[in-house]
Amino acid sequence: MKQNKPNILIESKTSDNKNTQNSQRISPYLALIPIAFGVFVAADDQTVMVTVLTEIMIDFRVPITQLDTASWTITAYLLGYVAAMPLIGRMSDALGHRRVFAGAMVIFMIFSIFAALAKSMEWLIAIRVFQAMAAGAMLPVAIAIVGDLFPAGQRGLALGLIIGAAEAGGVIGPLWGGLVAKYLTWPWIFWMNIPLGFMTLIPLFLLLKPSTRFKSKVDYLGGFLIALSLASLTLALSWIDRPGLMLVMFFVLAAVFLIAFILRQKTVDEPLLPNSMFASPTIIAANISHLLVGCGLIIGMVTIPFMTTTVMEKEPLEGGLRLMRMTIAMPVGAIIGGIACQKMDFRIPSLIGLALTIWGFYEMSGWSLSISDPTMSIPLVVTGFGFGILISPIALAGTEPVGHGDRGAAAGVITAMRLVGMTLGLAAITAWGSQRFFTLVSGLQLPIPTEGESSEVTLANIEAYSGEVIDIGMNLFTEFFIIAVVASAIALLPTMFMAWNHKKHLDAERVPTELQN
């Protein structure tokens, strides 16, 4: 039986709360525009700091020896981004998806003003945490809004557009930051969020009706506990290369808060995360897959530019351009993966995407110092395209099996798992890579001049030593790509359990049409 094209009904209420007099039907894809734009702006702010960090350090008179402190402007954003997702996802189910999305954008704008006015690095870091909490709310709530606008079986393309917008924001972020820093000053990165925010909010209220609010309680204590656990885990992984008491303390805190959260889940009538999530093999498999995908993705995103600017001795711009060949293919893949989700089992595009990333990373592991096009560009584009294809089906597999009233919570968890995986992958190559490099270098003979040795011989020995160090560095980077291959290959196993039949579940869900304020 042919399905009607999904539409939303926008109604204007009279001031005396009488029945609406006029209504108009608007394409849900048109209503999706402000949602996608808001997600784009939030994702842009996640990566924009990369290119302006040096200028901020100079402005705040932070010496280069305190680069670790300055880098917390980036880490703090990731911290807030991850920690708030499960709680805000559940809040959106209870308070209304449109309302929470709009509220998150308003809070994001307010803290953008505070960031632009910041007078110290410490103040900016603290502000970035709260700004990220608002930004982190937008993607999972946007995923839930897709469920409001489109019936089951027709959400793939819409979700692909949302995720494509998020990936595009991450790609554009560094370029946007560089342009603003070149022609203005770094605070304008945050000032520009104000008009961009209004460009999201105005069409949001004009095009998108209030979403259904489900009569359920929000377990704020449970949300606080899981946020503390995720924050502690993120901090622990960021300290993984510095063994000591702080590292142990963060891991212990992460475990303690997680146990407390699990106990809380079992004792409350309406837990933060619905029990249906843990009863669904599809959702569990999707979350495990997303964690492993995040791990492989961050390894590629860090290794490619770092390898280019160190052992290959290229300019930072070249490192960014090489990475862009991978990341720019991700939004394209996300849209195609979304379309595929509407026509086939979620496992098929996911497995195809993983196969492409495995091949791409394997090809990168064979790179040499003299790598050139097309040998370099082909695996970069293929890998990015593969990552893009699999994101939509994994996100759908992590949200479709739950009831409509739990979709925000499920979206918050599936999104957070990818970011936890990225943190885990970064920690893995940081800790293991440092140890591996020093182990390999320690086996080299230092070019210490001997008595009576000519300067020509000394220079030749130094050049030979430098060449050996570069070769070791290159070997280490190719080993990073092998780790990414392994992470992607392991993800194949849980992905095989992401079974979902659209036809079977199509009539089990009713898209709400009533308005609630």
C-alpha cells in the first residue's frame, strides 16, 4: 500500500485559546532546515578553536609551556558535549523536542556571549563546558525530531541530512576559525554565533510545530550521575599518557558514578534510560558499533595531519587539506547512507561503510614518505565516504526500536557513545604511541662525536640519525592506521546484530499529530 508523504501541520492559536482557524501544510524537509542549520552551528564550534588557539594564548599571555592548559578549551568542549547528552535527550522527551532544541540554542548563544567577553584562559575553559552542554543537546534532539516529522521507513534520508550537517560543521569549523582570525579577532568567533542562532530560532518556530510531550518524569539525579561518570571517564582518558594518582582517581570516580547510576536505574519507577534499550539486541549492537567507529575515526583525524606536518615535513595547511579529503566525503556518504536505510536492512549500508573504512585505513598503513596523488587521495576519500555511509544506519538502529516517547533518550546515548569512542581512540594512540616511539628510538645509536672525528663525519652521522628517527615515526603512524583497521574490523561483529525490518515495525508506530504546549 502506498504511503502518504509525511507532513506536519502548523497551527496558529488565537489569544483566547479557541480552535485554530487557519492551517497550512509544510513539507517536513522544509521544517528540517533550521534543525540541520542549528546542528551545523553547534558542530562548527566543536572544531573552530583548533585554528585560533595560538591567538587566544597570545591574547591571554599564556606561554607555550602551558599549552596543556590552553588545549583544555578544546577538551572542555568535548567534556560538556558528551556528559549532557543522555540527560538532555530524556528531558526532550518529557518537555518537547522543539522546546528543548530551542532552549539549547538560546543557552548556546548566551554562553557564546560570555566566551567572547572572557578575560582569562580559565574563564574561557569554564564557559566552554556549559556552551558545549547546550551544543551537545542539539544533535540527539535533532535525531528525535526526525522521528516526529517522518514515519518509520522514511527517516533515513532526513537523518542523513542532519548527520551530514553535523559532519560538515566539523569540517568547516577550522576554516571558519581561520577566516575570522585573519580578518577580525578570535572573540568574533563567538559573537557570530548570535546572528547564526537567530537564523536557527526564527525559522524553527515558523516551520516546526511543537512536538508531543510525553507524561513522564525526568530522573535528574540519574542524569547527574551518568554525566559525572562520562565526565570522569573523559578526564581519565585524557590523562592516560600521564600515569599517576590523578589518572587512577578519575577511573575510580567513573566506575563509582557508573555503579551508582546503574543502582539508580533499578530503583526508580521511570529510569533515565528506558529498559527497552537494554532489552533490544539491535540497540546494544548499535551502541557498541558506534563506540568502535568513533575510535577508528579519531585515529584517522589525528594521524593524517600530524603525520603530514612532522615526518613528512609539510606545512600545516597541507595537513589540513589532506584531512579534508577524508572529512569532506563524510557528509556525502551520510546522505547516501540515509537513503539506503529507507530501502534495506540497516546492516547492509553499515557493513559496506565499515568495509570501505577498513580498506582505506589498510591502504594508508602502506604509505611512504614520498606518497603522492592519486595513491594518497583515493583511500582518504574512500575512508571518509565509508564513515559517512554507516553513521545514519547505526543512529537509526540505536533509536528505532524504542517507543516514540523514549527516542530522545536513545538518541542521546547513541550519540554519546561515538564521542566516548573518539576519546578512547585518542587516549589509545597517545599512551601507546608515546611509549612505542621512545622504545624504538632508545635502540638507536646516538650520534655523539668522538675525539678526532671530522665535522663532515659528525654531520653525516646526525643526518643518518635524523633519518632513522623519521623512519621510526613513519612506521609508528602506519601502525596507528593498523589500529584503526582493527577497530573497524571488530565493529563488523556487533554490526551484524543490528537487524531491523521496516515493514514489520511500520504500523507499530504512530507519529503524533496533536499539539501540546
